[in-house]
Amino acid sequence: MPVVPLQSLWSVTAPAGPACEALAGAWGAQAAVIGAGYTGLSAALHLAQAGREVVVLEAADIGAGASGSNGGQVIPGVKHDPDTLEQMFGADAGARAVATVAAGPDLVFELIARHGLRCDAVRTGWIQPAASEAALLQLAARVEQWRRRGAAVELLSREQVQRLTGSGRYCGGLLDRRGGTVQPLSYVRGLAEAVGRCGGRIFTRSPALKLTRTAGTWSIETPRGSLTAPLVIIATNAYTGAVTDELRRTVVAVPSFQVATAPIPATLRQAILPEGQAASDTRRLLRYFRLDASGRLVMGSRGTFAPVPGARAVRQHYRAVHEIYPQLEGVAFEYHWGGLVAMTRDHLPHLHEPAPGLLAGLGYNGRGVAMATVMGRLLALRALGTPAAELGFPVTPLRPMPLHALSGIGARATIQYLRLADALARSPTLGSRGPA
Ligand SMILES: Cc1cc2nc3c(=O)[nH]c(=O)nc-3n(C[C@H](O)[C@H](O)[C@H](O)COP(=O)(O)OP(=O)(O)OC[C@H]3O[C@@H](n4cnc5c(N)ncnc54)[C@H](O)[C@@H]3O)c2cc1C
């Protein structure tokens, strides 16, 4: 099958964002934010709404990192289940962390409504289809834990998953009604517009090259200017570079990429995700899929380490679409694109305060649409003086990974292993067309 040229569906369908200039000359602000993705812009928006003078520096363009390229699935919670979070953090702090992560989608959809962000927001839920009977048992425990906390989460039978997704490949699943979808690039550009309307300033093509602290003030150098502020928020996630090298070594950047079909013909469309939910399955190398506003199927997965996915990797994704939706064979593919996911050792996002007046939030492990928005708000609250213990999510010390330089090799090997494990876990309930 021919492979279409690299191009993001989101960049073709998003409204233009605000026009921004590169920083030139010497600037000062009450707060500086490095990185214009969801973390940085949510932080900037909450600071600007609180009346602070905030300036955002972005190395490339708004949403140039993962925020403009992701699947747009607004997923409640983090990778760990609520009971596990309470075990990790202790009963009280754990319960607050659970409440914080559970409220992620509420914050996203509230910001969208309050600021009138045009980003094709749909809130009909998020499905986690089970790729094996063993995974379904885990989902049953997850559903029980969330329901005990009053969340609108339910376990789905094989037939229900088939009806809601249009795929017969899964043996059951979970439906979390708190979730939904956005056009991810439109959402991040909308946040940037809102920052501007609230008085914040964004400079693009303005990479922070050097960060220094003198007499209680931070100074950031860019190619054509400088910015000083008593407070700096680093929001560079998987794209963190050598300027904050210790922070960079707390995450492993793992590529993930997606393909999108042409709009699905109406006859097939009725049976594929008819209620508009997003889905991310339980495979070790998970597949995530949804429809866009024009009825295209958008599906992503981890899998290649080349900066630009080669034809072989793209074809693997085409095959993955056909494994889940054999009825789509014959529908053309129109787009493919990718980005970097920041993975952490403990699979948790992290809030850090490595020095006075320096804050950072990162490590969303593929769950950043809601969580990065939440973390941006928490970073703003901390910057506004909320004590760390009252934020609702722990502030942890920086723990760079030992042998981080080898993490790319480790991550490659892990991915090969996970691919094999998924193939071996192939269940009769999933048919025999390929790895489940
Ligand atoms: C392909 C893909 C699919 C995904 N799908 C989903 C999904 O469906 N649902 C979900 O919840 N999550 C998903 N994620 C994860 C989610 O996209 C991220 O967690 C989230 O976007 C992180 O936002 P951020 O603002 O922290 O980082 P980013 O959006 O990556 O922003 C970081 C920014 O910092 C800038 N930067 C870096 N260095 C500098 C510097 N020195 N100076 C100035 N600027 C700098 C970068 O240019 C970049 O714009 C996906 C990720 C990828 C890659």
C-alpha cells in the first residue's frame, strides 16, 4: 500500500493560532514560562487570570511539541489506579491526588467553555477496550475502585464494546463517562489565544538558551533577547533540552505516531464509534483511536524510533487499523505524523521545585491532555503562593535517571519486548489475524 507524505491532520484542520513574534531586546515579567504546550499555557492562563504579568517563551511554535500532535483523547486519571495512588502517597495525600487527577477532564472542558475555545470538544466518554481476558479482570477492579469514589465509570461486555467501537476485536472494556476528545492543536492554540486575551504575552521562535539566577531573579537568554523574572516555570516535557539537563534526565522521550484515514463513508461510519467516544486499548503497546470532526479514523501507537516514521512503520499502523477495523480495508489513508511522549520511571507525572522561584511539571506518560492542563494550573497556584502541601499533588525532588544516555536503547528494547509480549498474549477471543 502506498504511504502518503508526512503531514499532520491537526495542522491541516486547526484554526490559525495567535500571531506571535520572537523575543527581541530585554524584557521583564512577574513570571516566565518556558514551553507553549498545555502545561505552559495552562500555567500562563491561570497566572494571567490572577492578574500576574506573564511571558511565555516557545522554542518553535505554539503546540510544536506533543500538545499539537497528540491523539486529543481527554483521559481521566493517570496510569495508576486510585487505590495504588493512595498506597503510594498515603491515605490523605493519596485521596487528594486521586481527586486532582480525576478532575482533569472537568478542567479541560471548563476552560474550553469559559474561554470559548474552538476545538471540536466532545464529551461522550473514553473507552478502554480489553485486549485479553486477563486485562478485562484488571479493568473490573479499576471500575470498582472508581465507582467506590462516585465516578461515572462502568464495565462493558464484549457486545457493548462491539456496539460502541464497531470492532469485534475486544473481549469487553471500561467506559469512563468523564472523558472525551478535542482537536489537540486547536485546543492548544485556543489556550494561547486565551492567554493573550487575559494579558499574557507569548513569544515564539524564542528558545531559552541559558537560565541563570542572580540576586533572587532569574534571567533567560534567547537568541535575540533576554527575559528576567523572579519566577520561572519550565514546561518543556519530552522536549526538555540541555538548558535544564537534570530535568531532562528525569524522563525518557518515546516517539508515538498516528495515521488518519479519509472520512469514512456513511454506510460504514454508522457502526464505528457511533457515540463519538475515544478509545485506548489495554495492550502493552497500546493502540488509541477516535474519529475526528469529519469522520476520519485517527489511530496511534508507539513503535518507531526514527525521528520521522519510515514507510515500514507507517504500513504497520495501516495494518493495525485493519486488524481492529477490517471493514476499513479499501478506505484511503491521508495523514501520518508523530511526537514525543515523556515517560517516567514510576509512571507518574511530576511537579518539581528544584530551586527557589523555579518550578517544573512534566512526565504525563501519554495522558497529558487533561493532566498537563491540571499541572499547569497547579504550577500557577504554587507560583501564586499556595503551600506545596496544599496543591493536591505532591512536589517531589528531581531524580535524574542513572545512565540516562542509555535510556533510548533501553526504551527500544522494551518496545521490542512489549510487541512480542502482545503477540504472545494473543487470545482466541481476539481472533487470529495478528497480534492482539
Ligand atoms: C503522538 C502522541 C499522542 C498522544 N496522545 C495523547 C492522548 O490522546 N491523550 C493524552 O492525554 N495525552 C496524549 N499524549 C501526551 C500529551 O500530548 C502530552 O502529555 C502533552 O501534550 C504534554 O504537554 P506539555 O505542554 O507538557 O508539553 P509539550 O506540548 O511537548 O510542549 C513542550 C514545549 O516546550 C518547547 N520547548 C522545549 N525546549 C524549549 C526551550 N529551551 N525554550 C523554549 N521552548 C522550549 C517545545 O518546543 C514544546 O512546544 C500524546 C503524545 C504524543 C506525542
